[in-house]
Amino acid sequence: MPVPGFETTAFEHEGVRRDVFRAGSGPAVIVMTEVPGITPQVARFAQWVVDAQFTVFMPQLIGTPMRPLTPGAVLGSMARICINREFRVLAAHQSSPIVDWLRALARHAHQACGGPGVGAIGMCLTGNFALAMMLDAPVLAPVLCQPSLPLRITRNKASAVHASPAEIAAAHDKIDHQGARILGLRFHRDPWCPPARFQRLRDEFGDAFESIEIDPKHANPNEMKPAHSVLTTHLIDAEGQPTRQALDRTLQFFAEQLKP
């Protein structure tokens, strides 16, 4: 199914070919979807990035594009992800195999669009992919939106960031030598993205990690509970709303990093 306003293209790496929805002009930003896929709310966010003068590359990773968000769609996508070998939902100190394909897409996008580097935003299960993509790809503006892997089943996994030591080292190298920074967003009391995970990121990256953590009372009250999706489902698009301020800061972050 097409995504309104986006051209359907394709990208292949090591025999794996996926649809990629592309639109806009300017430096590249990879938009990675949350569960259950490219919902209308995710497509709306991607359009905001386009409107901010970036070129969006939004790969089809899970689900059916533009399928409405429902509890059934979420459960169905989660069931498929948990048996998909491209996702390692319990891995604490390594990323998922699909990240290799996403790195290749980031290199392709940078070659196509130029600029100092590429932005990447992951949401929910893809949240920490943006961090892992700093290895072997020109990602200078990673945004970790409610990063939910590894799934929180033990205390150690609650503070893990789903990235290998090599990927963490690559992030430090880009911070120290290329001016990269990391932005993280979450709601307080989000069971899928525990506070220990953000504390680990603060401990690891210091001032290079900027966090935005929002009281769930400011989440869209008409959507599913608990409050989880800061920039999509639970965003209230109104001036002065904390989620709208988080959106504005995300777009500003991309501009600071990719349009010096």
C-alpha cells in the first residue's frame, strides 16, 4: 500500500530487497517505524520531517503501510517480530541483524543527498537501532524515541541499550571527532522504555546524550494506554503541548547536526 506524499522506491543489500518510501529534499533522515508499522501517525511524523527540508527514507520493516493502529495490529506485529530472525528482541549487548541493512541504506542515502551526515530516528522496537547505526554508516544525528529493546524481562535488560561494544565505541568516536550527538525521548512510567535505559545512556555518553522525558498526563488521552509513542500516537499537535515541543526539538536537532 502506498504512503501518501511519498514515492515508493526499493533498496537492496546483500540479497535483501525492501520497499523504501522517499520524499523531500535536503540532508537525509532515515525514519524507522514503530510497532505495528508505518501507521498514519508515523507517516504524519515523516511528513513533518520532509516539511522541515530533509529527505526522508522510510523503509518498510514490519506490518502493512497505512494500516490503522489497533491492539490487534500491535499484537500481530509483535508475534511476527518475536520469531523473525532479523530482530533479536532479548539481546542486551548486540544489535539486531536488520541493522546491517539499515546501515547500508544510510550510506546510500548519504551518497544520494550529500551533507555532513545522515539523521536516523528509531521508535519503539527500532529505537536503539539509530544508536547502533553509528557504526559503519554516516549517522551523526541519531534519535532514540522510546527505545524498547531489549524487552524488559530482567533488571539487567532494563538498563541495556541493544548495542554491541563496537557500536558503542563507534558512537563515542563520532561524538569526539565528528560532532555527533544523541537525542532520546520517552514518557515517564513507560513500561516498554524504563528509566534505567536512559540513565545508562547518560552514564555512557554524558552531555552528548540529550533526553526529553514527559509526564504521561501530557499524552493524547484519546489513544491506547500506557503513554508510549512520543512523536506519533500520543503526540498532541498543539502549541505549548510538551509532545509538540518534543517534536519541534527533534526537528531542530536534525537541523543542528545536518545543516551546520
